[in-house]
Amino acid sequence: MRYNTMNTPAGSRARLLAKLVAPLVLGVAVVGVVSLVPAANPAVAADKKDENKVSRESAKYLKAAQDALNAKKYDEALSQLKQAEANPKKTPYDEHVINELAGVTYARMNDYPNAEKAFAAQVDDGFTDPADMPRVLKAVAQLNYQLKDYDKAIEYGNKAVQGGFADDDMNIIIGQSYYLKGDWKGTLKFEEGLVDADIKAGKTPKDQSLQLVLSSCVKLEDADCTTHALEKLVAYYPKPEYWKQLLYTIAQTKAANQSDRATLQLYRLMSEVDVLQRPEDYTEMAQLAIELGSPGEAEHILEKGFDKGVFTDQRSKDLNQRLLASAKKAAAADQATLAKGEQDAKNAPTGEKAVGVGFAYLGYQQYDKAAELLAAGLSKGGVKNEPEARLLLGIAQFKAGHKDEAVKSFHEVKGDPTLERLANLWSLHAKQA
């Protein structure tokens, strides 16, 4: 009885997806506190004619506070600021300078709640220089993130976005705040916006943004969203772990309506990018290859499994040794018919026989010969499964070293959504190779 590792009960798919993707997103929702604030440098000279100078009554306290801050005497700085705060004649600008100095002092003392109050007060008091606003908003957003007040971190982060000066650090704070508060849809919307903007600008989207998109899709239990997110990760960061998660996710979610031929095509790509790992997958791939007329491919994949030490327990070893013996016997018989098959294909009224022989040569890793026959069959016409034949042609051309021709063939796979997706992934792999 053939293994069927692709079919998974629908009720368990969400758990499977979460388990598959979990290694990718661990640690994503952690951001370090960036250097919070540079030294404040307010004007402390008194001048009644200029409202953006501190009053004479507050000047001595604020100058003393600034000197103490620069000398890292933080308790003394706070003492002077409290005296300035208690001055009944302090002006609104005095209050602004008090908050500016207090924000830096509290931040350096790691007193984040009081630092947040002082910096937040500067946002809307009307005295903060527009050139300083990015620094102030970043400090408030960072402090709220540190305090786990994610709503306020998002609020002040979005002020920076609206002002047009949100940098990478601010975008990290906003996206991870959405994520940590459990707003998966908000995370997805924000991070997809960043990804789309980077792509539109011709830039590579950031790995962390793509991972947050992926994690949000998993949290939302949206299989299509998950696979599309993984495809983007593979496109821009073709790491083996991303290919593995993508292809095994496709395997788990597409099994219900997937033919044996499509399953074998999926296994081919998994083997090509070297993410085929489970012993049962090697077994099923070999069984499918034998059943569908490619014993040479079955022989090759089983030998690869044994070389990689995939089959560990004795039962699995015995099973696959028997399967390998059957594959070798079938391959020997098949190879003896290939010459006649080629001749029959030339005389056949349609290209179906040529495609079949080309498929066989592909299994024996005779890629140029396979490409020649597959192309001839498609050219003659009358091929029953043209999307599959074009995908096989692209694979043969790629393995023969004809990358540009292969990419063209992959782009011509039309009419079968599953094979179209696999062709796009083969094309992506070919370009990255």
C-alpha cells in the first residue's frame, strides 16, 4: 500500500501550519531599545522679548539642571527641575524646557514611565522644533514599546508615518507593537504596506517584515496567505528553511484536490531544492514515479535517500531496499524499449508518445534528450496534459543547463493552477541558481 503523506485532516491543518512556520518567527517580535535620546540642549538664556527663551525666573534652575545632567548628576538635575516646575511665574516655554531636560534625565535613569510623560508632553506643546520632532516621536514610541503600551507606541509611530519621517527603527516598533498586542490583521496591513512600498521602489523587502507577514497569516489560520507569504520569503531570501516551509505547507494544504501527477511534481521540486527530508516522502515519491512510468527517477530518489541516511529504522530500510530492487528491475526493462519508443514517437500522429519517452529520459537524467523529445511532442500537438509536459520541458532544459529556455518554458505553463504555481517556483529557483 502506497504511503499518502500529503492528505491531512482539515481540522489539524492550522496546527500543522503553526508548527511548520514556528521556527521562522521565533524572536521576530523582539526589538531592542535604540539609543533613546541624545543630550538635550535647550536655550536657557533669559529674554522677555523672545517667547522661545526661558524666563529669568526659571533660568537659574534650568541652567543648573542642564549642568548637572551633563555631569551625569541625575538626582541633582531632577532637584533643580522640580524647583523650576514649582516656580509660579514659569512660562509655557519654561515648561517645554523642563520636559526636554526631564525626558533625557529620566531616560538615562531608566525611569521609563516618567521619561515617557516628559517626551509626550513635547509633541503637542507647540515649542518643539520641527527638526527635532522625529527624535521626540521616536523616543515616545520607543518608551511606550518598552512599557508594553503598544497602543500608544502605534499612535506615536503613526504620527511619524503621517509626518513622513518614520525610519526603519520606527517601522519596526509599529509593526511589532501590532503583533505583540495580538492584532494580526493590523500587523498584516502595516507590514504588507512596507513590503509593497519596497518592491515598488525597486528595493528588497526586509526579512523581518516578510516574517511578520508570514506569522500574521499563520495566526489568522489563512493557508493561502501563508503560502503567498512564504513565496515572497523564498523570492527574496532563498534560504533552505524557507523553501522547506513553503513546499511542505503546499503539500499539507493542497492535498485534498491534488492529483498523483501534481504530487510527484511537488516532490521533484522538493528534491531539487534539497528539502525532501522525511523517509516516507522518499518512499512515496519513488512509488509514484514507478506508477506513473518513471522507474529511473524512482531508482535515483531511493539511492539519494540511502546516501543521505534518511532511512534509519530496519523496517524502513527493508521496505525501501525492496522498492529499490523493483525500481531497478523496471528501469532495466524500460530502458530496453526507449529506442523503439523514440521511433514510434516520430511516426505517431500526435506528440503524446514523444512526451512519454521524453519523460522517461528525464528520469534517467538524460536531460538534453528529454528536452528534445518533450519539445518535439509539444510542437507536434495533441498532448493530453500540455501544462505538465511544458513543466517537464522546463525542468529538463534547466537541468541540462539551458536556464533562459527553461524560464521561458516555465512561464508557458498555463491551464492548471497547481502546476502554474510549481512552474513559477521552478522559474524562481532557476533564476537564483
